[in-house]
Amino acid sequence: MTDKTLFTKIIEGEIPGDFVHQDDHCVVLRDVNPQAPTHLLVIPRKPIPRIGEAAEEDAQLLGHLLLVARKAALSENLEEGFRIIVNNGSHGGESVPHLHVHVLGGRPLSWPPG
């Protein structure tokens, strides 16, 4: 990938972000356009365009993202429940071509989501 994504620019500090967690493999920040009272994004530092392009070698990273999503949800007091979402492609609602995990909560969430 030659062009930096919006998320890469945030991770590298070129664009400000409201970070709630950072480690060697990912960051967690608050979504600027929240769809629930709590809306976090768990973003890998490795710029994988989307889940559909993840490789077998990314398995450990993908697992880490889900565990960090759980920890972030609990740190935001979402014990009553939360939703984890990964969008893939334009029909899946993907708007930034950099894999990220949405963590939504803080209110009852309906099904189906969209």
C-alpha cells in the first residue's frame, strides 16, 4: 500500500485522535462519528486493507484485536453488552480501507443492524 490511510495518519500522529489504548500491535480510539454512546475503533498498526485480505500470518494479530476490543469495552463499563463489528467492502459498510474493529455499546442495540 503506497498511500497512507486516514488511520495510518492518526496512528503516526499526523492527524489527532482520541486514543484510549495503545500497544505494539494496535490502537483504540473513539470514533469521530459515533453510532452509539460508546463507539471505539480497534485499529492494527499493520495496514491490512480489510478482513477479506488478511493472511494466515495475521491470525495472531486478528485474535489480539478481538481481545483488545473486549478489554476496551469493559474499560468503558459496557458489562451489560456490546457489539463488535468488522466491515468488509463497500456493500459491507467499509469506509476506510484499513482493517478496524468497531466496538459499540452504551444502549440496547437492535438486530438486524442495517
